[in-house]
Amino acid sequence: MAIKKSRIIAMLWVAGKIVVLLHFYFKWRAKDVSPAAVVQATVPINNTDVTVSMVTAIPGIIHQSWKTTSIPKEFKQWSDSWKTLNPSYEHKLWTDQDNYNLIKEFYPWFLATYESYKKPIMRADSVRVFYLHKYGGIYSDLDVIPLKPIDKLLDGKDLVLARMNVPPLDEKDPDTNWYYVNQIPNAWMASKPGHPFWMHAAKLMMSLAQEKRDMPVEEKTGPIVIYRAYYEYSELQKDANGKDQFSSITLADPQSIFPYSWTPVSSKELHMICSQQSPQFDQVACLKAVDPEHKSFAISYWSHTWDKKRSRYLFWRLLGY
């Protein structure tokens, strides 16, 4: 009799646990993660959140990331050039462990999404929006090389993204759709800390992570996320009179940061000298071709180290092979 009673108590305890878990599950599912809700309410991080969001300038911090503190030789030289041309800026190299710690400590609500990503590049993509939300400054891929001091591009701005030239949309060529939504690379971005755009992008990534369909890295955590978040945020931040309600975003022209485009808008000859994947890669010749008047603040040679096999295939495909 005592054994039956203990079993009944154990079963009731388990049933109670299930009810509680279901309650919180459906409560979470009911949360509004629509773009409008995301823009209207930044997720609180800690007691300094309000203070951080009142910073009025993009701070002098350069964020870059690699798996460990041992950067490959070719990237080390390019990384150091950021310090040389911007000597007053703080430089922060984030490792995989640093990235995990940042999310766990300050953005624990994103940790499950972060840990769900199967590819390292997805975690590297996603975490950069949190560098800029938490600390502000500049995020730059290791293959984005500065050409002159960056201050002039950032002065008076809240957040700066940069366009890359892409082919015009053509209904007869579905490839143009792919290039078009990759026109705002996440390889270089800058902002003051606390800018609500980054939380909009983060919540968008959380929403995409819940979708069951297969999607490429670019769409799940990469430049397509930034493209989509930018246009959603730009519309949602306007009030009934068309005026900005939230911190603004500046979309810099392609010549500023990405004078060389990895898409077919660049000629085959240009790809041969400007792509790091080319056997004829030549930085000097590339710069003469894409920035003859020295207007660019930076350039990327698009090494695409996160998926070399795929990127080499796409490179040779662009050249018609």
C-alpha cells in the first residue's frame, strides 16, 4: 500500500513539472517577435542599458574576431593596419571563447539560438551585432583593409552600414535576386552603443532560427539578415509624418568601404586582380583600378575563409569556368 502511494505521489510530481514546463513553453511561444515589437522595445541587458543608449557618438573601438588569438600571417598585417591608421582607437580581437562569454553574460536570452548554430561562421556572424550594441565602435572582418583614417566617415553618425555594388534585378535571371539581397555586407559595420537596430537584427535571427526550412548562412545570420533588418527598421522607425522616431542609420555609398564587389557587376579582369582567391591577386593593381582618386576608406578582397571550397567554386563560376 505504501509503495502504491509513493508511486502516485511520484507520478503527480512529474505531472506537475510537465504542466509548469508547458505553461512556460506556450507563454514563450505567445511572445510577439514581430519587427514592430522588436523596434519599439529594446531587450534590457543590465542597469547600464539606459546610460549606454544615450551615447551620442560612435566610440573609437575596432572589433575583429578569429577562432583564437593566433591570427594567420596575411590577416595579421591587415589587422595591424587598422591600428596604424587609427592610432587613438582601442583594438579588440574577439576569440570564439570571448564570443560565447559575451552572449552568456550580457545576452543570455540569445544563448540558446547561438548554441543552435551548426556552423562556426553563423556564431561569428551573429555575435558581431552584440559587439556593437554593447560597446559600439567599428566591426571589421580581417580581410577588410583600411586605406585612410576612418573618423571622417563616422563623424556625426549614429550607425553606419555600407553598400556594395550589385547587378540590377532581372526577372529572367534568378541569380540577380541573390546578389541583390547581399548588397549590405556585414563585413564592416559601425555604430554608437545601444542602438536599437542591433536588437532588431538579433530578434530577426532568433525568428529565423525557429524556421524549419534549410537556408544558407547568408540568409540565416549573414548579410541578408542585415539587408532585411535595415529595410524593416527604416520603415518601422518612421512616424505618421515620415519623421524618424529612433536613432538613424546612414547607408554609405559603395565607394566608401566596398569599392570592389565580389558579384558579376565587377569585370572578370577586376576579379582576377582584386579577389584574394585569384592566382593573380594584386593589391596595388586592384586599388589603382577601383580607387584611383583615393576616395575609399577601406576595401575588402573577399577571402571568404568561412567556406573556401564553396567560395572558390563561385569565384571560378563568375569567370565563366
